[in-house]
Amino acid sequence: MKKFLNNGLGIKFGFVLFLFLLLQIPMSMIDGLISERSYRQDEVRNNIARSSSGEQRIMGPFLSVVYKETVSGDDRDYEVNRQAFILPEQFSLTSDLKSFEKYRGIYTARLYQADTRLTGKFDLSLLEDLAAHPIVDINLVVAVSDSRGLISIDDLKLNEQPIAVEPGTGLKQLAQGFHKTLDLSQLDVTNPLNFDLNFILQGMGQLQVTPIGKSTKVELLSSWPHPSFIGDYLPIASDITQSGFKANWATNNFSSNISQLFELCMSESQCHQLDGRQMGVSLVDPVDHYLKSHRAVNYSLLVITLIFASFFLLELFQARPIHPVQYGFVGLALALFYLLLISLSEHTGFNWAYLVSALASTGLLSIYVGGMLSNSKHGTIFGGCLIILYCLLFGLLQAESYALLMGTLLCFVVLGLVMVLTRDVDWYERNPVQSEDNESL
């Protein structure tokens, strides 16, 4: 240990390591800034959702039947209102999501208008089970998560006859949506009740559908080419291209257990299992510059380590002293790259911001290293190597599936190269500059 402390090269290595640790302070501050800006973006999106409409979920249609039942008390009989529900025998939903953006300052939120059609039929013979009880009323109900998104309800039909609906559902558990009160005297319980409901529903980010039918088919399509399928069910078929996507789902009561879960939600207000029975899509933004900036900062240790290691090897093999202050300036310039990246990406997008930041950082460091080494050619070579390093880093950021593998292989190659180049170095020797000074004395 004493030999190492008396060795100039060992002391320099300690200084460089200390500077490397100090540089983690500004890098940590930049990472915190990225998190803060990302959190601010989420706040803005929530504010836009509060002032327009948020994520949407469609549940329905279903029939809500209120009837009277005679209950025996201590000294008399009295009537109470009961409620029963009839789910569709067949349910089909088709929705075309037309996406658009809303801006608030430099932040954006992706919204959609879903041109939606619900078709199917009810088995009204189930009303015969309630024939012994007086039916108070019967309502056709469609529930949504945020009724502010119901911007158009134009073409609604029952058994090919147009109907008019009223706002709200009249249900505590599913309060938002619309309903139609049906005239029991005009319902033919011997034939199915066919429905064809068309409306436009605006929402933000996600659209989910509850498989309300005993047999359910759902088709979602959009010109947005970056869908993320969500919920308990994946599509049975999907087609994703640069011009958009189309996805189809199919399920039944045996796989969804929807009848029991719906009854549990409506009778006992235990809706968490029903809330999980969803199929849908999220219109994700693939160019999330905050996420990519986070990932870029995660690789900053590798970038700074490579640059410092190259300077240290330069000192080791060419006996060219580099002052710790110069190491510090180079490290700060590398850290400034990430600050440029996040600030520019909010206005130009991540790819252009990365290009401009990489060129600015490379140009600055090339000029500085050329002057530091008193050799402009060496500065140009350093700039070229730095550009290659930034290109490799950009490739890592784009390769989501193979980023970890590629980053690990790069670290392995770099470490192996450094170990091979320094395998014959006696780290206890005095550095070359000190040896030459001693010989001259």
C-alpha cells in the first residue's frame, strides 16, 4: 500500500477515481431533472383529462329490471324493490379510434374519438322468471367511465326501431353513461331483443371493453401504428402496420365468468374482479424522450469510464501528463451532453436532440483535447472515436429488446481490451515522467 501511495501514477489514479465519483453528483441532478419533467408531463396529461375526458371503459348494454317482492315481517307483509340484471346473449363491439393530440405548453396528450357500434341481442324469456313479481320498470343501460366523452349519440335502435336515450344509468356502481326506459307491454318475451347502438366516445390514452355478453366479439382499429394491448385478454388476431392496426377479441361466459362477477358487483359492490375483466388497447407514444433520456443517463457511467480510461492509458503509454482539472472539464462536458439532450428533446424530439447534442459535445471535446494534447490530429481522432461511442449508445437506446445484451457485450469488450493493453504494466513502478525527471537529475 505504501508503494502505491508513493507512486505518482497511483496517486493520479486516485484523483481520477475521485473525480469520477464527484461527476455522479451532476449526473444525479440531471437524472432528477428528467424525473421532474416526466412527472410534470404526467400532471399536464391528468389536467387535460380532467378538463376533457380520461381513459374510457365501455360496459354494456345490459337490462336493469326493478321489481317488487313481498317480504314477511314480524307482524305484517310488506313489499320491497329488488333489482335483477339481464346480460346480452350475444354482444359485438366495433370501434374505430381516430387519434389526435392536445397541447399545453411544450407538453402533449394523445386523445381519441372512438366511432363505436354495439350490436347483439337479449333473451327476454328470462323475464318469465320474474313473472310472479310486479315489474316496476326495465331499463337498457350502457355505462362508460367518463360520460363527458359521449360527444355524439345519434343512431340507436332496438329491433330496428329508433330510440331516444337519457343521460346517466341510475346505478350507484356504474353511474356514468346513458339509459333507455323500456315499455314492458311492448316487449315480446318470446323473441330476442336486438340492439344496434352507435355513438362517438372521446377518451385519452386507453379504451377498454368489458366482455358483457355470454358470447362476446370485439374489434378495435385505428390509424395509430403503435398500440399496446391491455386487459385480461389478448387479441385472437391482430394486424399492426405503419398505417395503423386492427385487432379482434372473442370470449364467452365460460372463460370470462362475467355473469357471476357482474352480479357480485351490482349486489354486493365488490367490483374489483369485474374491473379486471377487460380487453382493450392503449395508444402509446413510442418516442417518449423522457424514458429514452433516463436510459441514456443510465449508460453515462460507461461513457465517462471509457473517456477517462482512454486518457489514463494515454498517460500510461505516452508519458503525457494530464492534469486532474482537465479530467474534470472533460467530465463536465460529457455531463452537459445529457442536459442538452433533455432540454432539446422537449422541443425537437429525441432523435434530433440526440444528434445535435452529440455533435455539440463532440465538437467541444475535440477542440479541447486537441489543445490539451497540443495536437489537433489527436483531437480529431478523439472526436471520431467519441462519435462512434455516441452512435453505439444510440443503438443501445433504440434496441429495446436487446439493450441489456448489447450493453453487457460492449462492457465486456471494453474491459477485455483494457485488460489486454495493461497486462504487462507493473503498477508499482514509478510513472515514466517521474523516471525521466530522476534520470535528468
